[in-house]
Amino acid sequence: MDKIALGGGCHWCTEAVFQSLKGVTKVEQGFISSTENHSAFSEAIIIHFNPIVISLKDLIEIHLHTHKSTSNHSMRTKYRSAVYTYSPDQANKANHIIKELQFNFDDILITKVFPFKTFKPSQKEFKNYYYNNPEKPFCQKHINPKLNFLLTRYREHTKADLAVKLTT
């Protein structure tokens, strides 16, 4: 098993996206801080994954396509567009992947690679938010489109029951 941490938009959305992927064995939702100028906590998730089933490149690519990775909006402190890494080697790989994937985007990616420093988990009632509350308006409006996008573009990486959950 391996792990990587990602931040972008709302961690409810990010959690649901990555819980829906084959090879992801655990998603921890909460707040992550890095070092220096990026030490403020930002909504993010930690993904535990099997790199034989899903690669780091696939995870980062899906992350870049499921949040506003090219938009430097005013909420970037709370919703930092980031890949948090656990080693210098992982940081080098993540930076290389982001650089390689830039060609898929018309605008410049603002997603940065930071060293992981600290994690604070979300409160219990917010964990597994989508799969506990799929009928909530927030889930219908913001998360369902991301999950439908997964089915359209990355079906080979989605868990078999995702399409069923979206239609029920």
C-alpha cells in the first residue's frame, strides 16, 4: 500500500471521488497543513491506495480534472489546490506528473506539490459524507456531476457499483 494526500475543492467532493476508485483502500477526510507559507490547514484527503491497481499518475490526473486546478480563486487558503507528499521521491514524481499532464489543460495548472506535515480529521458526522447522504442537495448538485464525469472519462478505474449508486 501507498498513500498520497490531495487538496482542491470541498473535501466532501474529493472524498467521494476517490472512494469511488478501484485500488483506493481508504480515504481520510479532514484538514492538512504543509510547511512555511502553506502551514494553514486546508480541506484535503489522504488516500491509501494499491499502486498495482491504480497508479499515482492516474490519481493525480483524476484529481486535476475533478476540481478547479487552473483557477486561483479567493478561497485558495481553505481549498488549496495541492498534492501533499510523504517523501522527496514522491514529491519529484508528483511534480513530474503535473508537468506532464499540463498539456491536457488550456490554462496553467496552479496545483502545487507540498510536503505533508499535519492532518486533522473531520468530525465523525462529516466523514463518508456522500455515501451517507447521497440525496442531500449538496451531493446532488456538486458531487454527482463529478462522479458522472468519472464514469464517462475514467470508467476503467471506477468501482463496479458506482453507476448503480448514481441511478438509485
